Amino acid sequence: MTKINKKHLPLYFSSAVIILLIVVFSLIESRFLNAANMANLLSDAAPLLIMAAGMTPVLLLGSIDLSVGSVCSVANVFALTILLSFQGTHWTLGTAVLVSFGLTALAAIAAGAIMGLVHVKLKIPSFIATLAFMSIWSSVALLISSAPIAIPRQLWGMVAWYDISVGPFSLPLFIALLFIVIYYVILTRTVFGRGIYAIGGNERCARIAGVPVDRVKVSVFAINAFCAALASIFLVAKAKSAAPTVGDGFTLMVIAAVVLGGTSLVGGVGNVINTIFGVFIVALISNGMNIIGVDVFWQRIVFGVILLVAVAINTDRTSRSIAVK
Amino acid sequence: MKNQLLFSAKNITKSFHGAQALKGVDLDVNEGEVIGLIGENGAGKSTFLKIIIGVQPQTSGEMTMYGKPFAPSNPLEANAKGVGMVYQEQSLITTLSVGQNIFFGREKEFRKYGFVNWNKMYAEAKCVLNAIGIDNINPKKKVIDLNFATRQMIEIAKVVALTKQTGNNEKCLILLDEPTSVLNEEEVQRLFVEIRNITKQGHSVIFVSHRLDEVLEISDRVYVYKDGENAGNMAAEEATEKKMYELMVGRTTTTEYYHLDRQIVPSEEVILEAKDLGLWGCFQHCDFKLHRGEILGICGVVGSGKEEICSVICGDERATSGALFVKGKFTRYQSPAEALKDGVLMIPKERIYEGVIRGLSVEDNIAMSNAKHLKKRGLVSRKSVAAQANEWIKKLRIKTPGKDALVINLSGGNQQKVVFARALLSGADIIILNHPTRGVDVGAKEEIYGFIRDVVSEGKAVILLGDTLEECSSLSNRVLVMRDGLITGEFGAAVGEKPSQVELVRMMV
């Protein structure tokens, strides 16, 4: 019983970091720990949670998706543009919300699937394929709307659901956590999920053993894009506006969060529950820096360093045979 | 000149974890001589070459070079003493020039003011090329622009350049491990001309090949190894292909080992049929039928197309011509997953790269191909996965610390049993076994042969690529022989009517 289970090491590590961060930030700035800020932190974490949940299986496959931020940006302006096009029609607010968000989700799934297909069928490494789509989607976002769009005050009712909360748990946070739990079950207890771990462990072997590798990969990318869209809807509701560059900073934070959660970059190792911890590390640092007044430009430097540190901690450097590419 | 003894090995043995790969072999090489070294897979040829070049030490026995003890602890040391090896896989960097390749890793020797003095390097490369008699190649040429025979010569030049560093009058010994496997007829002839050029300078060559006619043609003397022992050596003039075959494969079949008593007569039902099947550049015009309860062996040398046939049947590659019928249905699989739906599955050759997922547990590996059958209320039941693993660990006597142990911690034979458990559970009834006993010790081998017998007795069918000819013909009901992408022969292999290995080899080469 005294032996530490190696499997849980990332969990212990991230818990320790979270506690450390809370202590440090509250020592620097007493406002950090007050209820309002904590509630704020928790609900702000929702978009990041959803996107990190989507990214986890991508890394489990041994792939990467650099386009999530741009997909989020596109979905953000796309959703609101459609929503606002209902203005002045006889449709009710509810229908407008459902139609616009539904369309956004479907479009994102299609976009993710197309990217997955490009990756598996044309055999373009995911790094390159998603880098290309990152460029494409960030331009598309700007083409849809080159400037931020605000929701007129009379339509704020459309996104009122965002502020529903029970104690410190807001509806978006609840949705994100529920999604993660469902995804966890899918990843560990379905043929599809087992396939993801098998592909990440040894793609060639999984293929020969009859795992439908291409289908699994495409699905994972499609789900990841869906997550980015869902996150973008949260962002619309939170800001009551949309911006074509809103997702830009997310890609890096999402990958950092997943890696901090102990998911291996080479694939096959990790799980989506641990990602929650990684997300809160990132969310705490982000919120803490805002509270103590760190310059926005400096914040991006910090996040860059965090990503490097996260990967350095996570990488297994014992095997000399694996080349770093 | 040919009488001066260059290299000598006496009573070399080598054991790996109790298995004896070499049981005391001798070899003498005189200056200017080409020694042919032949033997079946696993006879110990490669092990012996690796000992000479210093990749691994012998367990016992001594080697001498010009009478002085020779015990290199690594290839560089061997090179310094005049021994070089050209490996089976080509090791040139195709995007660099010939000269750069010859002196690869030694650029420092050509440094001038901190930069590489290319003129000097190319001038020396030219000297090296001249020394082995190929003066028609510009050392500035990119390797990618050369044909395979020339590339092989560059490899030899590289080895000669390395081994000549001592600078004295001593000659080199060059080891060629199956240098002709990638060459066509014409290229082989060109290579032979070059080998003769080298030996004219007094250097010696040990030439390993599966093609006996080539060995006869180029060698001055031939050594035959069998099961890690020296089965004979003779001057090339005395050797005939027939004589060499018999020395190579001359052991009597051990009946029990292959469970011949359990060989069954297959049913008439055709379960898989290939009609004029072909894969561009690999094999063509292949027609054969596979029946329920049958083990169909396919033998042929590397490059004969047998591996590719397996890839096509299991859905890993798509045929470019002809048709494949599985259970009477025309098929053209896009992926192994699709093939598995029709009950076709392959146990691949490279266990580590294709067979097991080493980072996953034994139970997860076993359940990989049949997870969908372990669902309870829509979710894969952990209990069923565990129960299945425990059952099969017992059934196949897999030695593992437990079902949760990572496969990487198991021995090769036990990893292979995990692959078997997975394949047998997959529900496939056409199982392709691509070297199922590769790298497996003798005990596990026999058990695996038993599993194969079990499989067909359940009415499944097996296509087998054996690790040795003996394995292939002993296990099979029927044997196909392939050469250069064509089926060149078919032998019935009922008990008591097994084709002789001499017959098989004759069709293979």
C-alpha cells in the first residue's frame, strides 16, 4: 500500500502544482482567493476544458491539432453571424439559438472530418495538415467578419443561459465536466476508445490487427473540431460578442493543458480526466496573472515557457533510440 | 600469392540466453580469395559475420589476422585492422555524393582552416575508387543517381577506405552479407567483375548468399554451415549445387516436432481463391485455392513476392491486377479492418513493429481484435477483457507476471503467444502466418506448431510463410514455391509425401 502507483504520478504532480499556484497567487494578491474571483475562474475555464478534452485523444493518437484555435475563431463569428441574421424575422429566440449553434457544430464537425481525411488519405503528417488548416481557418474567420461583432442589448436573452449557476458551478462548467466524463467512458470503455490507445501505442500493429485506423483518426479530429465549436459558443455567450481572432491564443494553452495533464506527446499514454487538472493549472496561471496585473504581452511569454516546461517534464528522455523531430 | 593466410577462425561458439547459435565453426581465408558462405536461415552465418566485425563477441574460440590474435570489440576496431563489412541493407546516404559517403564521419581528416577541403576529399575518394578498380565513377556524383550494383561497389569502396587507414602493406578482408539480394542479373555480373578486381589486388572477400549458383560462380572455396556447425568446406571446383543443397538441408525431419500425427486432410470447400492476382512490381499471375482445414505453405527467397501476397490478402495493400475471392465473394480490401470483417487476419512478421503494442497490457493486446465481442450494455466490459485474458494466458501457457503486465516485459516467444491469442480470438477463419516462429525459442516453437494444428482442426484455414523450408513443408498440406513474383511450383505435402527440400530449393532459385 505504501508503494506509489506510477500511473497516478501525473495526478499527484498536477495536484501539487495547483496547490502551489493557489498559495503563491493568494500570497501575492489577497483578492485572488475571494469568492467572486474563484467563481469567475471556474466558469472561465469551461471553454478551455472543452477544447482540452477534445485535444486529449488527438495526442493519444500520437497526432497533434494546431488548428483548434482557428476553428474556434471561425465558429465564433460564424455562430453569431447566423444568430444575428434571425434579427427581425418571426422566429423565436430559442429557435434562432438552436439553429445557429446547431449549424455551427455541424460545420465544425465537417471541417474536422475534412482535416482528418486530408491527414489520413493524403498521408500528410497531422502537424503539417493542421498547420495548413490553422492558416486557412484564421483567414476564413476574418473573411466572415473582419471586426468584432457585438450582440445588441435587446438580444442578450439569447445567451442568458450562460449565467445560470448553482453555487460556484456555472452551467458551462457543468456541461464541460459532463462532456469530459462521457468522453472518458468513451475512451476507456468502447471499441472506438480502445482503438485510439492502440493506434497511439503502435499504429502499424493496430492496423494489421484490424483496427479501422483511418476511421478512428477522422472521428477524433471531427470531435476535436466540435469541441472547438462548443468552446466558441461559450465564448460568444460570455463576451456577448464575437471576434475573428478570439481563438488565437487557445491552441497553445490547450496543448499545454493536455500535456500538463500527463498525456504523452508520442501517443498511447494519458487520460482525459487528468486533463482537467492540466486545464486548471493553466486557468489558475492565467487568472492569477490577470489579478496581479501582469502585462498581456508578458502573459504570452509565460504561456510559451509553460508549454516548454510541460513537455520537458512529460517527455520520456530515457530512451536514446527515439529521435526528436 | 594465394597461399598467404590472411584470416583464420578456430572453433568459434556463440550462445544467446542458452540457445547455441554457433557450435564451433572454423574458417580460413587466404589473401586474394573469395570464400562463399552458405547455409539456411538460422544456420549462424550472420552471427559469425557479426563476430568477425566486432558487433558482438564470441562465447569461445579464437580469431587471427596474419597470425596475430584478432578480437575487435567494435566495428571501428575491426576496420582499423583491415576487416570491413557491407551489410545487407544499404547504408549509403543517397542525397550525398559518392566521396562524401566514402568519408562519411571522417570529414575532420580533410579540414583546412575549419572548413572541409572538398578537393582533397574528392581526390582521395578517386584514389580509393581506383584502388578497387572502379575508375569510371566521378566521386562528386550523387549516390541517388547510381544503380544498385554501383552503390554496392561504393559500399565496398567505403569499407576499403576505412580498412586502409593502417597504411601498411596488409590486405583487407571484406565481408559481404547477401550483397546480391537487391541486384538484378546484370548488376550481379557487374558486381562480380568488381569483386574479382578487388581480389586481384590481394584483398579477400567472404561472400554470403542464398543463391547457390552465384556462390559457385564467384567463390574460390565454399563453406557450408548448418545449425551452427561447419557442415563441410570444399574448393569451388569440387562443389556442385546438388552437393551444397544436401549439406545445407541434409537433416532428417523430426516428425514429432511438427505434430505430423495431427495433420488432417482438408475439406473440399474452397474458402479463398486468387485468380491471376498481381501487385505491380512484386508478383503477378498468381492462381491458387485455399480450402477449409488446410495449411498452405508458400516458400521462396526474400523478394520472391511471398510477403506481398500476404499483404494483399490481409488488406494491407491493394492488388493491382487479378481478383481475390474470399468465401466465394469478390473482394478488394481497403484496409485490414475490412478484411477482418470477412474473417481474414494476418499475424505479421515483425512482432515488435507490427504484432504487439508493447506499451499496452497483455489483456488489452489480446482483446485488440475482438473488443466488439466483449460488449455488455454497449460498453466494453473490463471483466470480460480480464476473464478472456486469464483464460488464454492459461490456454497458451503465456509466461507473464499477470494480465496487467505490459507486453514489453515478456520474452519474444511469449509475446508471440499473445499475438496468437489475439488472432485466434479475432474470429478470423483465414489466418495468414507470416513467419510465426521468427525469433522464438525451440520450446515455444513446438507449442506454436501445436496451436497451428489446433486452428485448422477447427475448420479454419492457414496460409503459412515458414521461417525455414523444413517448417514450411512439414506443417503444410500443400506448398507453393515462388520465384521472382511468379508461382513456379506446387507440391502436395501429405504426411509421408513431403517434398524434399532439395526439390523446393531448386524451384526457388
